[in-house]
Amino acid sequence: MPKPINLIVACAENRVIGRNGSLPWRIAEDWDFFRRQTTGQIAILGRLSFLAWQSIGAEPRHAIVVTRDTSLAGPGVQTAPSLAAALALAEALPGEIYLCGGERLYAEGIQLPAAQRLYLTLVHARPEGDRHFPDWRIAFPRVVAQRESHDDHRRYTFYVLER
């Protein structure tokens, strides 16, 4: 039996997750939540998500980058040519699997039977964007936890959803 897969994402009400290679918002509470959930776990990311993750000083955790560019490998970072190959590598590592983006990996991952849990920060806004999260409502209909929050710029809701 494969390890369960967790998806973790912040997305807007219109499902936007990115614009011009970065997030369309900066929410400190969401970043803290992401770090708490994924520290010490296995983070699977696409190449662009990994580069963005590095640029904001993400703490060390085991990362598997889905790319054919093996030059990204280094201490704590492996590369894999596909999501299937990344998941095979993750099976041999300690910790939970977190699928951390981008758009294409989320689209593939949400369809996998092993994808059992979604950690969703729903940003109550409709920004312009060029990257979107797939519609999750049918795949993850059960709300396990929900908490409203806000900062000086926007409101958002933290959800834990399951199949």
C-alpha cells in the first residue's frame, strides 16, 4: 500500500495560485502554516515551484523536484523526471508526502487514489493569475477542520479536507 499523499496549497476563490512565477499575495500566517506542516516531511514540487520556494528561503526538508534538470539536486534535494518517479522515491524516505505545486503536479496529483488529504488556504479574493489549482470540491468533499483568519490586506480560511 503506497503512502498517502497530502496536497498543500493556497489558492484564491477563482482557483488562482500564481502570477508571473510568484504568488499573487504574501500571507505570513499561511507561510508559517506551510512550514509547520512540511518541515521534516517530503515535499514534492515542480521546477518553478522549487525555484520560488528557494527564493523565499524555505527551510531544509527533503525535497523531490519533478524535472529533467538534474543540476537542481543537492543536499536534501533529489530530482525525478515525473510525478510517478518522485512518488517512488518518496516511498523509500521517512515522513509524509506533501505535493506542493505547481499547477501541473496538482492536476496530476489530485486524481491519484493515494491523494487523501488537502490542506487548503482559501484566499477570499479573485486576483488575476496565470496558474490555477484544479477544482477540488468533488475530489475532497469532507471538511475535517476549518479556521477563518485575516491579515491587514485580506481574509482567508484554512481548511483540512479529505476524500
